[in-house]
Amino acid sequence: MKTKRILAAAACAAVAFGMTGCSTPATVGAVGDVEIPSGLFLLYQQMSYNEAADLVEDPEQDVLKQQVEGVDAAEWIRAKTLEKIDRYVGIGQMADELGVELTAEQTDTVQQIASSQWEAYEENYSDNGIGEESLVLAFTAEQKATLLLDAIYGPEGTEPVSTGYLTTYIKKNYAQLEYFSLPIMTSNYTMATDEQHDELMQMAKDAASKLMDEGADFATVATETVQAAYDLLEAEMPEDADALQTTIVSREGSGLDE
């Protein structure tokens, strides 16, 4: 889908933020027959700016004077904003085609999430011309995207994907890792001292040595090391805590296949 027109109302919808004294139009343009509210455009623009800030070489300096992935930041932000707009429109159109709608409960959940986000960052959003209704639109689109996955690829979807295919894909592209982490706060909820921190670092090194050099059992090392760390900090390990934890990571860029 190509964006036919996105009219950014001069400086009001430029990458610069701070809407004081700027009259923002109700919409900034359209993608096909879908009008794009200015608040939604500005929300996606702000999201893209924040993504750029995480990718520039020096986030402490002016983001717009730097490059992102070899492209001027302003151009990168513009392109990412339009990608988000196209995705928003595409989700809506596909949901209409497949008859995907949010239930009353899902609608309430979206509203609660938007309200919570608005309460936490109201000043920032307001200063940038973004209203709570724009958050509702964005979160509604994301909820519809989740429903569309099931409507298309679920067991009763239009293009169902077999369990066997999913299993093969996940095994090929993802890995489940086991890990454990050490506490850094004492029983009085204060940070570990420098001396305790040094001891914790040595515990971690000793654990790594047992696992890598001696081939020790991971679960045993995890349990013993985590308990020792809590003892060092004179803190109690939560009864429902599990020393051994797991996470799922993508193999791409992780070096797991190297």
C-alpha cells in the first residue's frame, strides 16, 4: 500500500516537537480513502523519533543532526512515520475485509491501556499535539493486528498454519535459553556495597567457570550461586522465586549458530 498523500501542515507536523502556538488541523491527509487524524500522525512521528534516538551514535546530541542506519535522521523518521501510517490503514482494511472486530471486553481493555498511558504522559502528549483518542486508535489497531493473526493463520483461519510448520520454524529461528541472575539489594532494600558487589562478580565468574570448564549441572550451579548471593546480602530468597529462569531469543544476530 502506498501513501497517496500525507499533508503535514507546514511546521506543525514537522519532525520538531512542541506544539505551542501552532494550529493543528484535524487531519493531515489520507491514505486511499482513509483520513489520518493529525494526532495519530504526530503520535507515530513521536514513536519514530524515539526509535531514532535509540539508534543514533550519540543520543545526548541533537538527533536530527545525525544519521540513522546511514540516512539523515529526519528522513529516517519521516519514512518510519509513513510506514506506521500505512500499517495502521492496512490493519483496518484487512480487519474490515475479514470481519474482525474487538469484543466489548477487548475494547474496554484498549481504553484502559490508553487511559493509563495518557495519565502517565499527558503533559508530553499534549505538548506535542497528541490527544488520548489518538492512543485509543493506535492501541485498537495493535489489538486488531493480533486478532488478524489468528483469523488468517489460526486453526480456523483463512490460511491456517500447521503445528508442525510452526514447530519447525520456531526451532530454526529461535532458541530457549536458561539463565540465572544475582540479587544486588540487601534485606533493607539498599544497594550492595562495593565490597559485596565485587564478591557477587566473583561468584558469577566462579559459576561460569564451573559450567564452562567443569561441565557442572546448570540447575545445581544456579541454585547454589543464587542462594549464596542472598546469604551474602543477608536477604531472604522469595519463596516463589526460581533460581533457574528461561527466555526465548531470536537466533538472528545472537551468534547462537556461530
